[in-house]
Amino acid sequence: MSDKLFDALETCLQEIENGATLENVLARFPDLARELRPILKASIQARSLAVTSPSPEAVRRGRAK
């Protein structure tokens, strides 16, 4: 991965984390959009599948065991 692509990816990921849309961040890097799009889509999907903290009920059940 080139430094230019890596830097653009890092910027895009930060902006998405701060609430920017995929299309908005890709618009900033039109020359890299074709390469960035699949990486960013995968990142967004992975983030949506990330496990959050266990519910208080799950913690209570775990302690009870």
C-alpha cells in the first residue's frame, strides 16, 4: 500500500468515526476512491459487527455462575 493511499485511508477512517459519510470522505480523495471504497466498506461493516460491552444482566448471570 502506498503512503498516499495509507494516509488517505487513515484520514477517511477517522472522519467516518467522527460521523462523516462514506461518500463525503471519498469525495476528498477522488483519485483514490476506487481503491478506498472496498476497504472503507469492509471497515464500516466490521465496526457494525463489533461486540459491545455485555449487558448488566449478562454480567450478573456470569457472576452468579
